[in-house]
Amino acid sequence: MIRRSGAMETEIRQRMREGRGSVEILQILRKEEVPGGRVRLFSRLRLQPGSSIGAHVHEKESEIFYVLSGEGTVTENGTATVIAAGDAAVTGGGGTHSLENTGTAALEVLAVIVLD
């Protein structure tokens, strides 16, 4: 299967998970397009400076962030860590995390949620 960029849907979420600002979500692949049904999300997230995704829990699934560009802070189970292009973070097993763009340019992250 090939999914052309023109067929990918974009949505804007305000105050995602009680965060600040807006998050642009490019749906690269939908759940039903991934064989095996174990991937719930495969998207590019774009956060403008000062925008964030509020803290939330991942039970019976894991979320992977791969930073494509920009700089931000991931807070996982209360511990804040600065991330930048090329870094990856994984949260799962009932863990809590949030993401904030603490840089001066857009933060772009590839986000994948894998079901346990």
C-alpha cells in the first residue's frame, strides 16, 4: 500500500489533553491501514512555540515520539527532559507523559502508538 501525501488528513486540536495552544496532527496512516491492528496512531505532530499536549496516561499501549525538528520538553512520570531533533522517547505500561514546545521554532514529532 502507498499513501500519497495529498491523501493524508490534517486536523488541528486546541488545548490537546488540557495543554496550551494548538497541535496540528497529520494522519500519515489510519489504524485500519496498518496490518495486524496493533498501531493505533501513526502521525506527525506539529506544535508551535509555547504549545503543549497535557499529561495523559498510556495503559495497554506505548507511545513513541521521534523528534523530526525543533526542541521541546517531554515530562514522563514527573521527570522533565529536553528533547531535540533526532531524539526519541517511549512511554507505556501505565506511564504518564506530556509534551511542550519550549523552543523558538515549530516542534515536529513523529508519533506512533502501539497497542500491547
